Amino acid sequence: MGGTGHTEDHTSGSTNIDHHVGFPEGDLEQHQTINAHTTAETDHLPSSIERRSRQPPVWLRDYDSGEGFSDEDHQGNFALFVDVDPLSYEDAARSNKWRCVMETEIVAIKKNNTWDLTYLPRGATIVGVKWIYKTKLNEHGEVDKYKACLVAKGYTQQHGVDYTEVFAHMAHMGTIRLVLALAAKKGWSLFQLDVKSAFLHGELNEEVYVEQAPGYIVKGAENKVYRL
């Protein structure tokens, strides 16, 4: 028989009334059967999250996560990083091609009388140097040449203390476009050339002291520096 009832909980000193609606015995079994069928059907239905079509963000469309790549694809991708440019002199010194270009750079510096080996004067500051390595490619993506540049660590200097202005003698794209436009209008012939160690041709009025190049420290003069 069905009916309405309630239970009371006296364990905590308070009365909790739990109301429930009763069903006749036959109706109760039918109600439980319907609920069981409904639960079984809803378990097989995909949720709103599963039905949602996921799309990658717009900024990821130019990239590939690598998901679904075969082992051969992964090996091909790793091969791109096998012959990367060295990041330090120690790495470059292991290769004969990089040792040759470093030697060429040092010869060009000495040929232009870029520096003099001397002691660091009292009160003067020294600027560190480091090697920068770059593989130059042609228009076909093939290796054209290897280049090593000995550069000063200018980021260690402070504006107003070590220098007051910055100047780089190189052409801007606006100047190049102007020359090309004039050549096209007047029918001029264009020729391209590369000046090796172009930065060595600048005139320096200030006294700047740099440390000796890694791998080319003069024996017996390890405590000396170069004055540009």
C-alpha cells in the first residue's frame, strides 16, 4: 500500500523530517522499471562536451603539433637540427670549417690594424667579446658560406657612462628602395658587392679596450687587452 510518511532523527537533538511519496505496489515496480530504462538510454548518449566540435585556436593554424606523425616524419624533423650553428667557441672549435672562418676573421682584423695589444690603464673598463656563427644560404636554400664574427658585448656598457650615441653604418630599406626606383626609372645598371669586415673601416676617436678573443689569446700576454 502506498502513503505519505516521515522519519525523525533524534540523535543530534534535532528533528529532521524526510518526506516521501509512496506508490502502490504495482505502480512502484513500473516506476522503477521506467527509471532503469531511462538511465540505460541516457548513459549511451554523448554529453554536450563530447558532441562539441573542437577547433584549434587561430594562432595555431600555422603550426603542427606533430600528433599523428609517423616515426619517419619525426626522424626527418630531428634531422633539421643536426647541423645547427654553434653557440660557443668550444662547440665551433670541434669543426674544421668553423676554425677556418675564425682564422679568416682574425686575419682580416689584424690586416686592418684594428687593435693594439697593451695593458689595461687604471680606471679604464674592458668590454668582453664573443664569437657569433652563422651559416649563409643561397636562394636555393643551399649552403653558400660559413661566417664567424667577433663582436663586442656592447650590452655590458651603460649609456652616458661608456658611450653617448649609437651608430651603425648600414643601409636602410628605404634607401635601397629609393636606389632601385631611380635605377628602374633612368635605366641604370645595378651591381651588388659585399665588403668583408665592413665594420672595421669605421673611424674610432675614443679609446675602447676589449678582451682577447676566445681561442686566440696570445701566449705570454694573457693579462693584456686590445685597444681599438
